Amino acid sequence: MHDTPEASAWVRRFAPLARPGGGVLDIACGSGRHLRLFAGAGHPVTGIDRDLGGVADLAGRPEVDLLRADLEDGSPWPLPPDRRFAAVVVTNYLHRPLLPLLTALIEPGGVLIYETFARGNERFGRPSSPAFLLEPGELLGLAGAGLQVVAFEQGEVDSPKKAVVQRLCAMFDVQANPLTWPLPG
């Protein structure tokens, strides 16, 4: 058994919005908790991180594609420009130059599930640099790029540790059939 933290409650809540069997991209996948969640639900998964040590046990599985890439060093994006996913997941990671790219990674009807730290978190420790903390409502700015917001939260949480976070779940390119997906409980 691999000893990794449990998948985020936010990600677990909205994971059912990903098209069944559709590919899932986890940006800055870390220990692979969300790769494991989606792979376990029958999705092929792609994880990107500069250090794949936390997901080494997943290497070689046919449904798992692991890409070692430093997304902050100016290197080219590690995926083909036309690659799309049923879900894109980002947790505990912020690199603002990637934000405009997110909608281009999501297939029509696909979902973005994003959760990371926000301004105010510096009271509780790391991250504390403004470069790694979202400004109030910053994730909502993605909605103008073809995303329709399903849920948004920002504020202080106690679990898994005391922090200030921002969370967004949004669907991409759903103009033909807006607001018809079932909301997970």
C-alpha cells in the first residue's frame, strides 16, 4: 500500500463531473493522490511534476502517463498543443503563467478542479510569498475564458491544516447545454 494523503475533499466532490473514461491531467501531481483517485475510477491519467518520486510506484501502469517537467523554468509545455482532457486538476500549486493555458487543456464539456492557497495564508506558515498566494477572487477570473463556474469558495479552513484557500470547479465550453450537470453532494 502506498502511503499518500487522501485525495482532497474538493477534488473528490467534483471528480464525478469528469466524463466517464475520459483522460485526467494532474498538474504538479506530487504524491499522486489525485492520480490514484481518478485511475481507480477508470480514467487514464497524466501527471506532471518536476519530481516524480512521489508517484514512482505508478510508473509502468498502462493507464498512467508520468511526465517530469519543471513548469516554472521556461521550458516548453510538455504536452502536444492539441492534447485535451476530460478533467484538469490543480491542487496546492500556483504558477500564474499557466492560468491562461488551463482552458486550452480541457475538452468541451470537461471540468477544471482547482484548489490552492490564497492571500491570508501567510498567517499560518507556508506558502507565504505573494507569488504563491491567490488574490481574492483570482480564480474566478478564469470564468471569462470559456469556463462556467459550478462552485467557488475562498476562506479559512482547518483541515488538513489551518490555511486560507481558494477553490474553483468550472466546466469548459458548455454553452449548448449550460447548468445541466448533476451537482455532486
